Amino acid sequence: MVIDSRDALWPNYNPPRDLIFTHGKGCELFSEQGDVYLDFLSGIAVTSFGHAHPHLIAALNEQAGQLWHVSNLFRIPAAERLAQRLVKESFADNIFFANSGAEAVEAGLKAMRSYHATNGNPERTRIIGFDNSFHGRTITTVAAAGNKSHMQNFIPSDQGFDHIEWGNIGSLRDAINSSTAGVLLEPIQGEGGIRPASKKYLVEIRKLCDKEGILLMFDEVQCGVGRSGHLFAHQHYEVFPDVMALAKGLGGGFPIGACLTSNAVGETMVVGTHGSTFGGNPLAAAVGNAVMDLLLDEECLAGVIRKGEYLYGRLSSLQSKYPNAIESIHGLGLMIGIKCKISNTDFVSALRDRGLLAGECGSNMVRLLPPLNIEDAYLDKAVSIVDSVLENIRG
């Protein structure tokens, strides 16, 4: 009897059966069969500087030889330094480190409710979210997004969340009441479809939150950490939140999440209100600092903007060439979606067969998230593969 090695895992994932990667280098992944794949998924926006980046390897190896873990019962200098650097580059005054995006979002939701309770408004507990959002897979973050396919039978109640139509400021205005604590949104929606917000919309939301005395939280787990061409996506719009969640690219492949808050919010999270055993441990903080070294290089973010515009333009040309297959191109920086008229699932599979790894997301889109430091030659190679797949479909 042959036992499938996958049987020891939950069957909640469905990876390609015969594709296992052994190692990676830059924007390429290498399979057991010796095939080379161009990685334009980056572990879903996680390997922000590709695979096996020497600066990240050096930082991890140096820390691994010194100290792995002590817990937050003791000071962690590397975490303190990473927090100081994030504060310096952002709206925030203080930070909580977690292990994932979902944990960072939950910390922010908790902090928003804590802010109102501390300021004499304990009834302000409800959070307003938007359709087609994604904030994680925990009970609370699934409830926050309100996606019925993710909620299934896991959510016994609304968990304190209201949901409105994305892009409709009137529906947001109508949803706010005396129980509202804050608003949660992605400046660029990811899982639900690569949909950047407009500056006008975010400005209106910020003004409305200020008028009603409620908090604004941005989920930048996917669109943050340089992905948009700005260190944080909201900087593109010049609209700033009270709370922000980061993760994914912040560790370049090593698990770390962060919840950034203004002092008014963060100071309410006193001893005993929240915690994490692993969050911001020496290994994670060391790699996070190494990622920040690369992000803050003066050429990095300008390069992301230039490369993103170039890739967007090349893909727009393919839209004109294949109008029956591509409806539109969306995105900002190196977070780009191809909205399809054909099945995005079939499209992603065909791309993989030709050596290009991409992802699916909502609104029948193909999601492209290449490393931030990708070279132009690989952008051209990816476009060539997309072109060949669409030509084959048309033929």
C-alpha cells in the first residue's frame, strides 16, 4: 500500500501534485525535476527581495548563531530598533510585533476598541469593513472581511462587524452610528481583486472618521512594505491612518507581523492587554531590520515605481492585442492584476506550465507580485510568457 505523504496534512490546500521546489535564487525557483520557474507570486507578496538574498541570509545566520528566542518577558534590542525605524518612516508612534498579518490585524482591531473604552466610550465596539476585502483567516479577521465563502459555518454571529459597498461613501456615512469604533480597509485590495482606492475616496473616509470621532485602520499586509512603490501604500494618497497592519514582505520570507498605532491608540494597550510569545523575537527582528536596510536604499522604491509602470504598460499592450481575453489591467507599483475574460484559474495553470508562477484573486483576476528588486529582463520574460499563452488560447 502506497501512502500519500500529503495525507498527514489537512486537505485545506490544493497545490499542484507533482510540483515541489528545492531551492530558489532571486526571482527564480527550481523544482525537483530541474525545471526553472519565474516567480511572480513571491509567496503571495512575501519574498519581497526574491529568494536567497545574501543580505537577508547573512542577517539570519548571524542572529541564529547568537540567540533565537527569549520571549517578550525580556527586552529584544533588534525589535526595538525595527520599531524605531518603522516609526521614523511612518505616521505611527508605537508598534506591536506579531507573527502574521491576521494577528497584526486582530491587534489593531483590539486596540481600536481599547481606545474608545479607555476614553469613556465602551459602547463603541463595532468596526465597518468593505466588500471584497481580505484581512486573514482567523475567526475575527474572516468576520471583519465578511466574505461568505470564507465565513462558511465558522462564524456564529457578526462578531461586531458591519459591511458596506467598496467605493460608496454614502453607504459608509449611513453605517456609522453611536456604536461604531472605526473603519478597516485595504488601500489596495488584494485577495478580492487588485483594486487601488482613489485618493478622493480615502480623503473622504478620513474626513468622515475625524468628524465622527472614530478611528481609521489600514490593512497593508499585502500592499505595504514597498509593494506599491511607496514604503506604505497610503503614502501614495497622502492619507494617513490611526492604525495599520503590516506583515508579508516585512520579513522577506521569515514570519513577522506588525501593528502600527498613533500614540493616542497605542498608549491604551498597557501591560496585560495583549501579547505574543513569538512576536518580534530576535530571529524575526533581525531579518525585519535587514529588509528595512534594502527598502531604505535610495534606489529601491523609485525602482519599484519605474518597473511597475513598465510592466503595467507592457501588459496594457497585451490587453489591446487580446481584447477577448483581457478586460483590463489594475494595480500600483509591483502589485498588478490582469482582469480576465477567460478563466483566471485556467490562465494561471497555463502560465505555470510555461514556467511563470502567478496567482488567482477575486474579480476573475490574475495576480502578479514579482520581487521588488526584479531585473527588467525578467519583466520582459514574464510578458513574453503571458503573450505566448494568450496567443495559444486565441489560436
